[in-house]
Amino acid sequence: MSVQINWQKSSFSDTGAQCVEVAERGGAIVVRESDDPNVVATTSRAKFAAFIAGVKAGEFDHFAK
């Protein structure tokens, strides 16, 4: 029996556009690209929180240019 995962994407993603999706699974955070859903990266809540803090601080803005 497989466990249902409720994937969430940013409200900034266009409807129907490919995007990054995030979910919680067994206490860990899982991340995938919607156009390649079989490839999933897993990380801890603490590491994901540190990443989000870096995003908010602008540390990764150069990747979006």
C-alpha cells in the first residue's frame, strides 16, 4: 500500500507550468520537479529551514537571473 503525499507548489508558479514541489513524508521534507516526478530529493526539516532562510535573505537570487 502506498502512502499519499500531498505535494505543494508555490503560489508564484503559473498554472500548468513546470515547477518545484515540496511535501512532508515521514518527518522529512521531500522535493521534486513537476516535470520529472520520479526523481525526489529528501532532506531534514532543519536543513530545509536553513535553505528557506537563505532564499529569504537573497543568497540564491543570482540563480534566477
